[in-house]
Amino acid sequence: MKELLVERVKEIGCKLISLEIMPDHVHIFVEAHNLQQLQTE
């Protein structure tokens, strides 16, 4: 799962700040500058 999330963050042009995968949920913090572009994907 970690590899998939890291790959997707790169694909959409964001910077991964922090990622923590728990058994029942995920904490993911990203830096994103062009939010309009993200909303269309």
C-alpha cells in the first residue's frame, strides 16, 4: 500500500510530508499547490 500511495502522490505533483499506515486507517499529509488540478482528477 505504501508504494501505491507514494507513486500516486508523485503522479499528481504533490510532496509527501508524512505517511503512517495503521491496520484500520491511514494518516497521510501532503503539500499541494495547485488544488484546482487535483479536483479534476
